[in-house]
Amino acid sequence: MTVEIGFALLTGVFVAALAFGAVLSPLLFTDPGRTGTGVLLAAAGSAAGVAFVWRVVRVLRRFTGRRAG
């Protein structure tokens, strides 16, 4: 079980980093100003948090389902 938890956390961090970068990618091409940057940072943080939780729950539920069956 410890390996599965570690795998879930590691892949959760990876997916969260991808989500964070995807939401912030418009900053590479435009200059939205100070307010726009703050909004993008807040949206990126929220997306990263949701992506992390989604991935961890998905991996652990799949492991639990396979173990019970």
C-alpha cells in the first residue's frame, strides 16, 4: 500500500505542475497587467489543487477496487 500512496502523490504532483503551467501559459505570449496576472495565478493554483486531488483519489480508488476484487 505504501508504494501505491507514493505513486499517487508523485503523479499527483506531476499532473498539478502540468495544470499550473497550462493555465499560466498565456503569460508567455501576452502581458495581462498586474490584475490579470493575479487572476491567472489564482486560477492556476486552483487548477493545480483540483488536478492533484483528482489524480490521487483516482489512483487510490483504482488500487482499492483492484485489491477488493
